[in-house]
Amino acid sequence: MRKLPIALISIMVLAIAAVALVFIPNPIGTMLTNEAKANGYMQYSPMEAYDLARRICTQCHTDERIKMYCPRCGPPFVAVVPHMQKFIENYRTTKPDMHFMNITEPQAVAIVQVWNALVGNWEKDFREQDILKLIGHYDRLVALYKTPVEKRPIESFLANREELKIGHMAGMDQMQRNLGAPENNPQPNAAPPAPANSGAK
């Protein structure tokens, strides 16, 4: 009979320790939380996803290169991000002295939403069969592609953060405000205004 209370106490102590590891700031708890999110057991918040995208993608690409990515440069991010894993694996082989973080599929889902919101989402400009072929066997990314943008929590949140937008999406909101106001958009080859007539002959 005494073994049952001891077992219950042991389980309670372990449960409390696990909760403390996760919710009280500490290196082990942070590592466990990061692993849980990387493997899809916990969700990234929008700003966590933003930090993740910046940290992983700038391993190989400069800010300028990310800013310049546009519909003319290549397919949507949902079809591009999974293939970055191959580049990272190649870098690990060709540059063994450098450390590169890999991308798990749950991380890819978060990263795609970040760049869709901040650089541009042109998924609708491409044929579905082409995108699905490029995505390949990544089921979570296929599910993301088939999810409406307004139901993608990270993308829909960051789409409203104008100060974070870069490249293709940067300044879009301001430019749209100026539409129909030609005085705010002078033509580069327009003739300068005539000087005012002072009345002198």
C-alpha cells in the first residue's frame, strides 16, 4: 500500500520538474523548448519565427540577396525553402570547419510564412501542379500551401508589420497611399516649372 503514494509522489515531482524546465528561464529549458518547436510539438510565435528566419537564412544569404528575391527571380518561398536543406548539407560537406544550422520541416513552415509576409507571396502566380512538384514530399509545406493566407498565423500577423517588410513588399503600403497623388510622384523627365513672372519687362 505504501508503494502507491511513493509512486504518485515521484510522478508529481517529475511533472513539476518538467514544467519548471520548460517555463522557468534556464538553458536546459530553452534547449528543450527549441527542440520541441523545431520538431513541431510546439508552435513558433510570429516574432520567434522572424528571428529564426533571420538566423537560419543569413547563414548563406546576405540581407541584400534576400531583399532582391522577387517573382522574376524564382518560385514562391513555399517551394524554395525546402531545397535550402540540400544547400546546407552541401555546405556541411564542402566547409566542414564551419557550423551550419539545418532546417526541419516545421521550421521551414515558419520561415516560409515570414518571407511571404515580409518579401512577398506570389503563390497564386504559379500553377498548383508546378508548386506541388517543387515542394515534393514535404507534407507540412503542402498543407501550408493549401491553407488560406488569413489562416496562417505567422504570415497574417507579420503582413501587418510594415516596418519589417523588405524588398518586394517594402513600402507597398506607403506607395498605395500615394496613388492618385501625382504631386507626390514627380516624373523623372518632367520639365522644371516655369519661373514666376515678376512683372519686369
